[in-house]
Amino acid sequence: MKVILAKQAGFCFGVKRATQMAFEAAGKDQKTFTLGPIIHSPQVVGKLEELGIHALNSLDGLDCGTIIIRSHGVECKDIDEAQRKELTIVDATCPFVKKAQEHVKSLSESGYSVIVVGDADHPEVQGIVSYAGEKVFVVASGEEAKKLPKMSRIGIVAQTTQSFETLKSVVTECLLRGGEIRVYNTICDATAVRQEEAKALAGQVDCMLVIGGFNSANTRRLLEVCTEIQPHTYHIETAAEINPDWFAGVEKVGVTAGASTPKWIIDEVMNKIEEMNKSD
């Protein structure tokens, strides 16, 4: 059985930067926390907890110490609160997410109705939306965009892990609803590259494994694009979840991983498959 690992599997720039900042902060302050999980990898969050850095859901009750802003960013009110409490802030927000926040703030201040293309329940989107004024909408697809009202000026940004096809479909619908449209393509290049590579790989193999947190949006999108091409696609967080039955009669296995998946987990999965190969 041949195993092919995608070239761009694993940590993207923003996630790598955030995790490095978090691990560097460990031990520098007796009270160091992350506001929300630093990235969507339970395994990385667990390693930080072992070093004494725990994830908080809010700043309630925290009056001193260091707070690390997660890679997905947080709502602007949380930053304001941390500053008001004079906490030490380590801002590990992904630069691409930060750019989307800045675009939304600028568009809103310039009088545009803002549309954010993404998942309304995702923390990145909730953070981005907080930088807008009252006229802000979140849509996840072109179909949802059809329900938007007519607006004279529309500004559009996207959650960094969205697909270009989804952004394009929303923009197409907005062209029918606004006189002036301003679009910022805030999709991360790393996300687009991973999705295109995963699509190509899925078309070459008999089975696909997608490694990453079950709470990771970009990993779930990899799962979606792979499943469309290769129905025998499986989402796992760790090597322990691999089912040998998946590989019955399989000659080629493709492996990819979300942008929040650390290298050590990818290595463990590859080693597990290699061990299974040797035992056959």
C-alpha cells in the first residue's frame, strides 16, 4: 500500500506563529492564560495546560497576569477589557484575520453595509463582526445571500478559511442587491493551497485521511472537498482513531491535515499506517 502525504499538510504560518508565542510565554508569568483555545487542536491545548497555560472563556475574575489572544482573534470588547484591567497582552491573532478585522472596521466607518462570508458561530467570524457597526450581516453561502435586503453600498470580506467558490457566489448575489460593491478577498492563501492540493490528491488515491481537530473549520472544509472526490475519506484527530478496515483492498492512501494540526500528530499517523503496512 502506497501512502502519499500532501506537501502542505499541517501548521500554516498564522497557527505556527500563535503556538510559538504561546509556548514562549509559558513560565514567564505565574498567571498566563489564553482567551479561548490558542488554536483548534485539543492536543496543542493539552500541552499548554501541562505547562500551566489554561484557556479561559472570558476575562471575568482575572485582574492581573498575561492573556494570550488566540490565532482566530477575539471580539474588540475583549481587547478593550484586557487593556482596562492592565493585563499583559500577547496578541497571537493571525495577521490574515487581523487584516479582515481592519477591513471591516474601515468599511463600516466609511458607511458601507458589511457582509462577512463565513460561519456565524465560528469565533473568528464573531471577532471580525465585532469591528463593524450596526449594518453587518453574516452569510455562509450564495443561497443565504439571496435573503439579503437591497443596500446602496456593500462591503464584503470573508472568513480566512472559506473557499473562493463560496466567496464568489456571495459576491455574485450581492451584485444584484447593491449599487456599489467593495470586495476584499481575505481568504488565506494557505487555506486555498491546501484545499486545491487535497482535491488533486483525493483524485489519485483509493482512500483519504484528513487529520485535524473536530472543532477545526479549515479541517472540516478539507474533509468536504476530499469527500466530494473520494467518498472513502475519513476525519481523524489522532493515530489512535485509525480503523484498519478502511484500507481493505486499498492500493493508495492520501493523507492531508488541517492548518491547526501539529507535525507530531501527522508523524504518528504516518508511522501507524507504516506499521500496518509491515504487518500485512
